[in-house]
Amino acid sequence: MLEIKNLHATVDGNEILRGINLTIKKGEIHAIMGPNGSGKSTLAKVLAGHPDYEVTAGEVIYEGRNLLELAPDERAREGVFMAFQYPIEVPGVSNAQFLRLAYNEKRKHLGEEELDPLEFKDLLKERAKVVEMEASFMSRSVNEGFSGGEKKRNEILQMAVLQPKLAILDETDSGLDIDALRVVAGGVNQLRTPDNAIIVVTHYQRLLNYIVPDYVHVLAHGRIAREGGKELALELEEKGYDWIKTPETNGTGSGATAN
Amino acid sequence: MITELIKSESTYQAAFRTVRHARPTAAWAELVRGSAMDRFENLGFPTVRSEDWKYTNLAPFLKDKIVPAVPTELAAEAIARFVYPETANNHVVLVNGFFNAQLSSLKGQGIVACDLLEAIADARYGKIAREYLARNATYHDNGLTALNTAFLQSGVFVLIPRNVKVEAPLQITFVSDTSEPHTANFPRVLIVSEENSSATIFENYVSLDDEAHFTNSVVEVVLLDGARLEHYRVQRENNKALHIATTATELGRGSSYDTTSITMGAQLSRHDISVVLDHEGAECWVDGLYIVGADQHADTHSVIDHKQPRCNSHQLYKGILDGNGRAVFNGKVFVRHGAQKTDAMQTNKNLLLSDRARVDTKPQLEIFADDVKCAHGAAVGQLDMEELFYLHARGINPTLARNLLTYGFAEEVIGKIKLDSVRAQLDEAALNQLHTRLQA
């Protein structure tokens, strides 16, 4: 489904990703772990197409197409979804309006008929169960005045409505208490199918108790420093990130080093 | 230019003589009209040399010969599109400033709405009118208000009697019938909310067609002790119109005034809104939205005057500017000596959708008391890149994303209007004006 080859990316001229290689097949869950500044959130944003990040080398093949050639909204309509680490507030636009618009954009793209507000309401009610979201959230402005946990649940609700092929969860566990974590993770597990793939970007192993990955990749200084199964996450939990060293790193991590 | 102005003023002199003759009124009102005409002759129209009119130039509009309107007949079908289900039974229509009883419908209970000139002649209402007319909208230093006052020959008088709580909103529609081009309309409204009354009033300014016209409206609002009034004002005149308006309000003890002004129409519009908090414990919300497209100019001047202690004022004005549109926001908040425990908050936020759009914003606080809480701020910005990316990341295309955020920006103000059909129409109009097609 997704093949990342030698991906290099910069932000504000600083190289953050320095040669990522990763292959993801449908039905798989991959965890991307790593210390702060290792590049894991950058990887998520590059895949989603955030305009601040510039790809300087490498390629990303998604479903046989060059993902990097697609605009962010095209990627989304093609089934790529990133759950934001810091979901954005959109004042004055209700959650229901926003979700219906996004949903219908995708339907149009797939040549399907758009849903009117009433039809969509039924669908939304059904999907909202996945994250135990009450109806009152639908008429409120997108993320405005939501607690941290509510915002993260709202991200998973969007995932439930859009049903992406490839979901990238960027630190979805950050700022969640244990109950909210359980709801969010439970939602993600319900949305897992043999046909989609999920990338879980996280600093902590905690989330992976609930969303069990098939593979764990540990990033350090913009490269994958270690890979393994779910037991690697447990090892990290025990030992921390310090013992992981990339062979070629110069240790400064300033990002100024050219390849 | 100066000769042109004098010419158009002399048109008014001739028309004024006709009005005096055709529509005599009570002696006191006759005096008011006469002295207002004197003031207008003295003051004339404001020019850009005046600080308050620095950015808004009327001169190009006054070059054309403007003719004060006379009453015209209109069929009910002509105005059907300006009637909303919520106000079908509580609807007053002014055509070119003249109260039109045939087009009006007042089936609701409790509220008085009639021709202002008739109210002046009435024994009971005449007293009220005499006390409050031209009290808050003074004509002594304002040529435009003076002109409106001189041409007082109809208008609306609204009275919400003591202790009366009216649920159904009252709509006042100001229709400009431009079958005669370059007509000048002088709508005049006096609203008196007596003690502990409660009501909602919706002013709707529209044009029947696309011809240029000049509206110069003055609305005075008085809230007596404990009164509550929700007051909406929507201006959607055609894009050749020159629209000048004054809303002047005074608030009694413990009264509550919530007003929302939406400006979308006219080529050039100017709204002067003032609220005087003249008794303890009064509170007001003075909010607005101007949407300014290509070749449009919208100017808002607001004065919120805290004269007594323990009053609160909240002000949020938002602007959306596209094309080469221009807007002016000038907001003064005064906290007078002794107005302790004042809580005043003023915000003006502008969204520029084009490089050629321009806004001049000037929030001003003048505080002469020491135990007060006041804040003000102004912002001019563009659409937020992170917000746009968030929408893109959900599959919403860039044009739609831009429109959706613009709509969201407007919604904070439009959403205050509690008439569903009016709000839905405004949402749609806001989006159409921004060339889009989102359905709510």
C-alpha cells in the first residue's frame, strides 16, 4: 500500500528526515516511535502534505502512485488520513457541517452521490458510536472549546466518517487520560479492517497496549534506527531511548549536516 | 466641487418648503424640522477634511442631482421577498421612508407601531415623541442627521409598553423604490422600550431594483429602566446605493440592549452607532459584520459612552474584505468621570481575502475613572494557513476550504440573529457574495 524510499525532508532549511525507508502493506499496523525531535511527526506531516515541509530526496509510492505529486486535499480524497497531534479549531463551522462537506467531497471524488443533511445525520449518528461521541458535539464548532481528549476523539470520529485506506495517527495519545485513551484506541481498533493500514506515531509504549502493532520502527535523527515486533516497544518502555544510536550520527542532531 | 454641493443643497431647500406645506405637524415638531434645516444649511454634507470623515468621501455621490423622495404606491407582491415567516404578522414597511399601512401587517399583540408623524399628532404618543425625538440623534453638529430631521414627514414610531414582553419579533423593512432615479430617502424611527418591557426588532434595508439611490436613515432607541431589546439591523441595498445611517440609543437603569448590524449592501455605506449608558447597571452588546466586495466601501463609527457606574459593554465587529473593497472601523469607548466598575470590551477583527482590499481600523478608549475593566483590540489578517491545511487534510479542496473558513469567521456575528430564516438567508448571501455554493 505504501512504500517510502530514502525519504529526505526539510523544514525551514533544516533537514529533519534523512533517508527513511518503510514498506506498509494493507491490514498492517505500524508504530513509529522515537525521542522528541527524531522526526516522527515530520514523517506524518510529510505524508499528509503539510506545506511547511519540503521533500528534498526520495519517493513515496501510495497504491502505485507518487503520493508526493498529489495536493493534500487530493491525498485525503484518495484515502490518506492524518489524525492531528494538535487538532485545529475552526470557529463558526459546525462539526456536522464540516464532516458532511469532507464526506461529500470524497463521495464526489469516487463518483458517488452526495448525502443530504438528513441522510448524513443518520450516518454520523452511527459512526459517532465508535468514539462514544454525544450528539451535542455535532452542532458545536469544530474543536472549539473542546478538551484535549474531546479533540482527539473528534479526530477519530473524522477517521470513522472518512474511512481512510491509510490512517496516520500523530501522537493521538498525547494529553489523554486513561479513560479517553481507551475510548480513542477502541475506536481505532473498530476501524481496522484487512484492507486498510494504520501508522501509529507515538512517544510512549502506553498506546500500543491498546492498539497492538505488527511492526515497530524507532526513529533517531531522521532515520529508522531500529525495527522489530511489538516487543521492541516494551523494551523501549523499560530502557528509554538512550540506548538507541544511529550508526552514522554525529550526535549533535542540529540537522545542519548534509548527506 | 463646492459649487456642485451648494447646488444639491438648494434642491433640498426647495423640497423642504414643499414638505412643510404638504405635511404639517405639531408646533414643536415644526420647530425641530425648521431648526434642523437651518443647521443643515449651515453644516452641509461632511467632507474628508473632517476627521470623522477622513476615509469616506461623499462628494462623488453628491454630484448627481438628488431628489427627495415622495410617497409611492407598491403592490404587496413587490415586497413579498422581504417578508420572513417569523415576522409575517409583525411587519412594518417603509417605502422610501414613508410608512405604508397597506403593506404592513400588525396582528401581534402588545407592541405599538405606527407612522411617526401620526404618533406626534396623538395625545399620548405625542408626549413620548416630544420627549425622545432628536434627543439622542442630535442634529446640531451633524449635517446628515440635520437633513434627515428636516425631512421628518413619516417614519415609524414603536412603543413597547411597560411590562409588556413581546415574543414575536417586529420587522421594519426599509424599501427603496427607485422608479425615480437618484431619490433620497430619509427614514426616521423612534423606538421606546418602556420599563421592564422586552422585545426583538429587526431592521431590514433593501432596494427594489438596481438604480442608484441615497438612503439617509436615523433610528433612535430609548430603553427605560429594566427594559430589554434585541435589535438587528441588516443592510442589503443594491450596489449603486449610498447608504448613510445613524443609530442612537440611550439605556436606562438595569436595561439590556443587544444589537447586531450586518452590512453587505450599498456601494458606499456609513453607519454611526452610539450607545449612551446613562444609568447604573445597564448592559449592551454592540456587534456587527461588514462584508465588503469589489468597489464597495463600508464605514462604521461607533461610540459607547459609559456615563454611570456598574455598566457593561461588549463590542465585536468583524469585517470581510474582498477585491478592492474598503472598510473603516472607528470605535470610541468613553468611561466618564465617576463611571466606576465599568466593564468595557471592544474588538475589531478583519479578514482580508485580497491584496487590494484595505481597512482602516481605530479602536479608541478614553477613560476618566480609575476602578474599571477595559480592553480593546484590533486585528487585520488573512486566512490561517494551519486552518486551511486542516481542511485540505480532510479532502476539502482549496476554494471550498477558503470559503468555509470565511463563512466560519462571519458566523460568529450572523449566528447571533435568532430568526432562523433571516440567518439562513444571510449565510447564503454571505457565501454568494464570496462566490461560493456551500449549503448550511
